[in-house]
Amino acid sequence: MFLGKVIGTVWATKKSDTCANLRFLVVHPLNLKKAPSTDVVICADTLGAGPGETVICAYGHAARKAIHPDAPAELSIEAAVIGIVDRVDIDEDASDGKIT
């Protein structure tokens, strides 16, 4: 899992049948200093997150299971928003700041 900041929405009128009812967001992963990394991840979203919000995202099977608990193998996604963050508290003394 990772924390990320929603920076946009992906609009696609043609999608795989397994993704037909899914909304996709552009998410910038964050490091411990809450700064964005240089890469972005496209995440499926069923929670209604929007631009500027911090979200928790999952990869792989965990992402597919969060979106479709009964048949995760049938989804064609690799990442999903699994939570919208209200607040992040980081103990600066316990972190060396090197985790990105």
C-alpha cells in the first residue's frame, strides 16, 4: 500500500468490460515528508476521491479484491483507492526520512 495525492481524473469512453463501471484517478505517490514522487499511478476509485485529496492505495490482488471482493481475478486493474485520508501524523524522530 502507499499514500498518494489525487492530481487528476482519467476519462476513457472505451474500456475493458471488466472496467466498464470504474472511475480512474491519477495519483502521485507520497514519501514520508508528504512530497510527491516523480511517477504517477492510475488507480481505480469507487470511494469518490477527488483532486487534492490524500488517499490510501493498494496494488495487485489487494486492489482487485477491494473493488470486487467476490471475483477479484476478473478485474483488469493493478491499483485501487482503498481509503480517503483525513489526517497523517508522522513521528519525525522515529523516521529517518529515507522511505519514499
